Amino acid sequence: MIFNTDRFHRLMEHADDLITRIEQVLPEAPPRVPRGNAVAWRWRRTARSGGGFVAVDRPATQSLDELHGIDDQKEALERNTRQFVAGLPCNNALLWGARGTGKSSLVKALLHRYHEQGLRLIEVDSTDLVDLQDLVEPLAGREERFIVFADDLAFNADDPGYRALKAVLEGSVAAAPDNVIIYATSNRRHLMPEFMAENQEAKAVDGEIHPGESVEEKVSLSERFGIWLSFHPFRQDDYLAIVEGWLSRIDGSVPFDEPAREAALQWALARGSRSGRVARQFALDWVGRARL
């Protein structure tokens, strides 16, 4: 077979032209370091760069004072965050419990209160936690204090993000930078499903019960968070107080009278949950109907 040099060069020119056209329609790769004056970013994976920071133009603006029924949790996490912002010793935190009870809202409200003191937030999806080490490395040495926020975590034992999170929390030879802290939320106390069969692995030694290896493995991740905060379904009075707060925030001219109170209770009953999320959804519907 005779090698045709001219034909080879034409083929390479066509290939270069094709690559140029493809690059023109691909989205721009996100930067590998946080840029600009934003106070919040999302970590996003792309086929071109592997991952980068995307600024959040309109971060959540809910304040701590607007969160009701979680006073103890607010006090504990705010104190830890003040220590972090001041450069003092502090802990990573796991917020776990019932859905819609203010776990993620609390973290975002802390950003709203302390961003002028240099607090910043980076949100990362559970599917992208495999990039956690790459995410935190560019943050080292910066003046800002970064919360890496992982919302609604739930793992299986073979998830790569599970191992990556364990390594960054504690266990990797490369320690996380001093200006980075991890706040995570989950509906599960130990972030992983728990099965009845795992209890059968427990053994009795000298009259004491020792958990099996499966249970120990699951506990080993959650215990690397120095702070555990539990969130439980609200009592009726707390739920109604949250509804009243949302009505006042959305439209102060809409009264929280007896019809509104009864409608709010029916709304929660239909959804099987008294939570802050349900309260906000009711308030949006009630104000919308009143304006209509």
C-alpha cells in the first residue's frame, strides 16, 4: 500500500476544521477557581474540563430570623459558623432529619448573614463528590471562608462520592484547607440505607453487644462530622407560626385569620407533613388566591 502524503494532509485539515466547529457549539468550560464578586458558586462537571465553578447570580436571601421552630439548631450551627468565619477551631456539620424542616434553608441563611464577613458557599451535588479533593484544593490560601455545601445526601456503599467525602472529612493524606468547612444535609442519620439483616451481624462479647461490620462502615462516615443536628417534624403551633411568617413576608396585607388557619391545617393534612416547605407552599397558594 502506497502512503499518500497529500491525502493525509487534506484529511488532517478536515479533522482540524471539524474540531473547531465542535468547539464553537460546546458550552464554555467553567473556571477551575472561583472568580468575580459572587458569594456563592456551584461545582459543575463538564465533558471539556472535568469540573469547575459556576457563579450563582441570585443566591437565596432568606434570613435566620425567618426560620422558626429550629432555634436550638440555629444557635448551634450559627455559633460554629461564627468560629469558622473568625478563623477559630470549628467542626464540619451534618444536618439530618425530616424533609422540609429547614436544613438547607439554615445553611443558606448563614451565608445571607455572614457573607459581608467573608463567608462564601459552594454547592456540590452528591454525584459530583468524586471531585471533592479537586474542588477544595484551589481554595487554599484565599482570604474568603468557604462552606462546601452538599445537600440531600444519600449513598450506597459502592458510590465513589461516599469514599471521596470520607477522605476529605478525615482520612486522606492531604488535609482540607483551613478556610474550608463542609456542611451536609440528609434525611438519613448515617447517610446510607439501613437494613434489618445488618442487625443480625451483631455479636455478644462478654455480655456487650458489638455491631457488625456493615453497621460500623455506615457509622464511620457520619461520625466524621463533628456536629450532628437533628430536625424533626414540627408541632402544629410551630407549623402555624411558620405559615404566618411566610404570609407576612410574601404579602403583609393578607391576614392570618381563622379561615387561613383552617386552610393551612387542611393543606398540611393533605400532604401528610407539617414542615417549613409545606408552610411556604401553602402561603404561596393562599396569597396567590387572595390576589387573584
